Amino acid sequence: MSVYQFKLPDIGEGIAEAEIVAWHVKVGDKVEEDQQLADMMTDKATVEMESPVAGVVKSLAGEVGDQIAIGSVLVEIETEGGAPAVKSEPAAASEVEQPMADGAEAPTREQEEAIPTMAVAPEPEPVPAPAPRVEPEVAKKEPSHEKVLASPAVRQRARDLGIDLGQVKTGSDRIRHADLDAYLLYNGGSVSGRGGAPRPDETIKVVGLRRKIAENMQEAKRRIPHFTLVEEFDVTALEETRTMMNADRGSNPKLTVLPFLITAMAKALPEWPMLNATFDDDAGVITRHGSLNLGMATQTPNGLMVAVIRDAQNQSVWQLAREILRLADAARTGKATREELSGSSITLSSLGPMGGVTSTPVINRPEVAIIAVNKVREMPVIIDGELEARKLMNLSLSCDHRVVDGWDAASFMQTLKGYIENPIRLLSA
């Protein structure tokens, strides 16, 4: 019998251990060479571990969330020739192993349950006598969702609540949410739209990127004395400029407000370099960075990641738009490199249209400042005694008060305001 010990390789310079964030195999699984075994995470980079041999998995080093030392055994695999012979008696469906095609990924639990199993056919049993014929019951009436007029949202809510739209009365030509509310009240339901039995409690283990985020946020709030300054910006002219440029963009990506904000930051930060800085509080050293290596907070299926736009001061708004899309896609698909996820000097965070009126962003340590972009709102403004509709947007700046004084933060925001509210000045060389 031959057992191959797959040891966790060195997957990052200076890394002593890595966290198991996902297993793609279990004990007893047959694996092919180069088949994915596990996902391991160090810092914010996730690395796929692939099997160097084919065989049967005999043991796994730990559970999801466990830390495994570099060089220790991650998986033990019984190689060809050492696997036990297939039993001749019928096997339970859950115990039958399914061969995998070359290059195929290991199936998930849901996929395994959906794969037809192959087992040794049992001895034929005597055919029982035909059962007495039973008259079929009258089929139950199906909900008549499609026989009434209603919007897709109302139909979906009715399905979620188990309501037959055909039984809902309405005073108009179509059923609306208010009609569903009335139906629920009349029938003892809830107007909140969450009728029926409550969902069971769900326990989620904090592992992988989510644990890293939790640790980083906790350290940032524990060690950094934050203060936040919110300033209102009139982006009416900027939005007009953006619309005009998008109308004649050719093969360029569509411009959002972010490339303009990054350009404005690149122009304003040289005047206030204490914000484009990192602070090693253990060594007591502040580094003011000459280049703008801008961190872009990016939401991914696994949590928030910060992708870095290198030397943003050297890029046009079109180049920045392309780089934002490229890095966001790399982060969301797990293809971002370690270099693309580290080394930022200041971070920009945006929730787009969901950005709220104001926010208090948490600094991405060891940086000393972060800017959060809030949503654009059309508001009435008095200008020269006349009431006008203007597009306004708030920017929220959080700073490390050990490094940045309130006067510095306010001065930077006013410099930024001068560029953002004057697109000609912003886009000039």
C-alpha cells in the first residue's frame, strides 16, 4: 500500500501558515491528478491547492477555518494500487464513487446528490400481485396567478406568501401590493410580507476573508483614533461633463463619477501630503507617499476587498475607468494577485446609488485616511437669490487623528471641492 502525503507548499513570501477556507474533497473521494483539493488563504489572497497524484483521499488535515502550518501534511492520498477492491454486494447510493472526466472539477455536495449512481443490481424479487385499482382523486386547483393582472413584483410576493392571486380582490384593473396587504389582514396574515413560519436560526462560522475583514476592522477601530468630516459638493457641472463624454466615448468604458474623483484626489493630495500616507505605529514612522496608489474598496461574494490602482496620478479618466473595471472583476472572480491587493496609500469607497446621504468609513490600516462617496441627489439650492435644482453629493473623509489634524482635513476637502466643482480645471493638464 502506498500513501502520498501532500504537504502545504510555501504559497507566499514570509507566510508561516494558511487558513483552510474550503474543501473540495472528502475522505474516501477518488481524485485525479491536478484536481482541486482545497482553497487556502493567506492575508487576502486565496490559493487553490491541486492534487499532484491520482488516488483515494485517506485523511484531511483539518476543518474549514483551521490554520495549517507551511510544510505540514494537508492531505493524504492512497495512490493507484493501494485502493481497496470494489465490493461485489450492492452498495448504498451515497457510498458509490463516480469517476471524473479528465480536467473536470470536483463536484459539490449538491451536484453529487444529483448524479445518478451505479450499483450492482439486486436479485430480482417476486412481482407482487396488482393492487386494486383506486379511483384518482380530483386534482387540486392550482393557484391562478396567470389569470389576473399584476406586476412581476406583486406576483413574486404572492408566490412567496403562498397566496392565490385569483382569491385576491382589488378595486382597480390589476392587483397591487396594497391588495395583498388587505388580503393578509383579512386572513390573519402579516402586512409586512413575511407571513408563514419564521426561518430557523442559522449559525455561520467566521472564516477566510470574512475573518480577515473582522480582524482588520477591529484593529483599525482599536488602534486608530478616527474623526470624520463630511463636505457637500455641487456636481452639476461634473455630471454634465460626464454625460457629454459618455455620449462620444467610442470604445472606451462608460465613465462613472469615480475616475473624476480619483483625478481630483491626484491633483489635491500633493498639496496635503499628510493624507496620502501610511503610519507604522509600532515603529513610530509616518511615510508620505509621492505616488497615489489608490485603494478601491470592492464588494465580492466573499466580502470586501481593496484592489489597488498603481500610480493613479499618471492615468487619464478613461484609463482609470478601464482599471477600475479590470480590478473589480479580478477581485470578484478571485483572480487578483497579491500585488493588486496590497500597497495602497489612501482608499476610496463607494456604494454607488446606495451610498446614502453620509457615512463614517473605517480607515484601511496602516493608511491614515479614507474617503466614502455618497449618492448624488437633486436638491433645491438658492443661488444669487434664485432657486435652482442642483445635483449635490456628500464626500465623507475619515482620518487618523494621530497624523492628520482637523484643519488639514478641512483644507484638503476644500482643495478637492475646487477641482470637482470645476471640471475644466479638473481635466486640464
